[in-house]
Amino acid sequence: MPERSLFSWKPTDVVTFTNASDGNLLLDLASGPQRLDKGRSLRLTASALDQPAIRALVDAGKVKVEPWHNKR
């Protein structure tokens, strides 16, 4: 029997989005809106960066994006 993965996605495809703005943000994701409060972080797949609204927030410096480092 093949060994089961701990994940249903590749951990290398996951990034951490951190709100670097002075207020709360509403991320317009393909799966629906997601609130990201000031100073908080959220893990998403890197494909979220393909959304124009998300890319605009990153380009404006309102959201920082870093690779997720799985500590398992």
C-alpha cells in the first residue's frame, strides 16, 4: 500500500500573506472574500497571487508574501 502524504497539496505551493497596512483588508479570492485584519497572517496557495486584486495589494505594499516553512 502506498504511503499517504500528510498533505493534500504541496507545502511548497503555500505562502503566508501578512497584512502590512494600517487597516483591515478584504481579499477578493477565487473561493470568495476573506478578511485579513491589520497585522494578521493567513496561509494560502500561491495561486492566490494570480488574482489581480491580490497582486495589486502586494504591489502596493499592503500585503507581504513569504514562503510557508512547514515545521513538521
